[in-house]
Amino acid sequence: MAVLMGGLSSEREVSLVSGRECADALERLGARVSRIDAGRDLAQVLTAAKPDVVFNALHGAWGEDGCVQGVLETLGLPYTHSGVLASALAMDKAKAKAVLAAAGVTVPGGGLFNRFDVAKSHVMAPPYVVKPNAEGSSVGVFLVFEGANGPPQQVVAPDWTFGEEVMVEPYIAGQELAVAVMGQQALTVTDIVSRTGFYDYDAKYGEGGSTHIMPADMPKPAFERALRMAEAAHGALGCQGVTRSDFRYDNVNDLLVLLEVNTQPGMTPTSLAPEQAAHLGIGFDDLVLWIVEQAYGGRGKSGI
Ligand SMILES: Nc1ncnc2c1ncn2[C@@H]1O[C@H](COP(=O)(O)OP(=O)(O)O)[C@@H](O)[C@H]1O
Ligand SMILES: [Mg+2]
């Protein structure tokens, strides 16, 4: 087996941890594992390694957006998680929101704006959120509140690499929720309580940055709605294997909104999806094994 980790994106460090944990699990399960730090020479490296199956533990640009999936299709290698189309669609927040809305999933309003317009003046009434259209791990996300110092200038900084168009959405107050879907079925709902009030990179990955309340403490109908919406989103985008959908729930207005579907969710034992699986009695190694079996069996991606 080959485990792809690291990669070229801003989520490289997270992926190195996901990859190591999954490779360790696969070795415990008895597989012979090549750990591959995926770079531009991926096709040559895999051609030489000749794995039976590829476990994709990459996150973010290139590894999660259909590019690596295209390389794997071209090489004719079975691989884990979603295929080319679902990966590319889920990574593009604007396009994903259009497809999800058409499928009846509630998504935030707002849309794409030129980053220079966003920096010049408020493009919508605060509070609102500015974020890259195609990134992950809360990189480049800015919350703009009433009485703040004006629109975020970071989007016009010389080191801004996240595209000319940025996603601007009304800020949804309330709880931060996540639902993992495993083979079309939602697992449970986790409420993520951040220490800083914002679920940023440190809150997500830092020691003690957030607390996970699982199952989430929220009204039962909204809990059920989150499960069904995550399943609908997974299906509408054509995802495979495991995904994790991120939500906001405004309990004052009973407004549940799906922010995005992650097609390559974090895969350390304390990551949200493995934690939800464990809650339902599926241990980390069992989850990794199930993900690999999905790569082998009836994927329907391109006849692999
Ligand atoms: N419309 C929104 N309202 C409130 N918070 C938001 C909104 N959009 C994003 N956020 C916050 O920013 C985080 C990252 O946004 P998300 O859309 O999940 O992008 P990514 O995880 O790919 O960086 C979310 O987990 C949430 O805490
Ligand atoms: Mg997210």
C-alpha cells in the first residue's frame, strides 16, 4: 500500500500527522506500507512503488481538489476517498454551495467578490465572514464584526495567494458543528467549542484549542436535520468513503447552515471523523481498514 501524506498545500503539517497515523494503523493491520511525501514527482514515485492501493491522506489544494485523484486515475490505481469530480466540486465553495442548494441543503448566503472590492469597503453589512473560495483548515478566514476596524486588508496583502475572488458570507452566530458521513450514513453530531470563540487553525489543531462535545447538546430536530443534511450533501456532491461536513447552528433562530463538505477529513485518532466512528464502536484501525476496502470495492469512479 502507498500512503500519500504531506503534499503541497497550507495543510501539509496536518496531513503529515494524518498520514503517519493511517500508515501506522495499516501496518498494525498487517499491510506493507510505503509512506510517500507527495510532491510533483508523484506519478514517477508511484510507478516505481507499484502499490496495490493508494491511501490518500492529503488535505487541501492539490491533494483534496481532484488533482491527485486525476493522477491516480491516470495511473489506474485504486485510491481511497472521493473521486475527481466530487473532490474538485467540494473544494470550490461557491460551486459546491450552488449544487448543495439545488439539492435542498441550507447553505450560507453571500457569494464571490473581488478581493480589492472586499478590502475597500464593506460588501455586506457586518457581521460577515471573508474566506478563500478554495482552502481549508480556516486558513485565510476573517470575521468582520460591527465596530471592527473596517474590512480586512489581509486579502490585498502582497502575500495573499488564495485567488482574486474571495467568498463573503453573513456571519452565522451560534454553535460550530461537524458531522462525518461514512458510506452514505451520518455518524453523529459534534459541537466544537473553541477556546478563543473562533474555530481557527490553532483551535483546530493546537493542544487544548477546542473541546468536542459529542453527541452535540442541541434540540433533537436540529440534530436530526444535521445528520440528514450531511448525508444529502455527501450524496449531492458524489462523495465516496468518509467525508466531514462543517455546520453552524444559530439556536436562537433555529437556523442550521452547512458551510462545507471536506472530502479528505483529518485522520488522527483525535480528529472529528475518527472520534465519531469510535463513539459508534468503530475503532481507528477498523475505520482505516473500512476506508481501504472502499477503495477496492465498486467505486464507480472510472471503472476502477
Ligand atoms: N458564514 C459563516 N458564519 C460563521 N462562521 C463561519 C462562516 N464561514 C466560516 N466560518 C468559520 O470559519 C471556519 C472555517 O470556514 P470553512 O467554511 O469551514 O472553511 P475551511 O475549513 O475550508 O477553512 C468555520 O469552521 C467557522 O468557524
Ligand atoms: Mg471547514
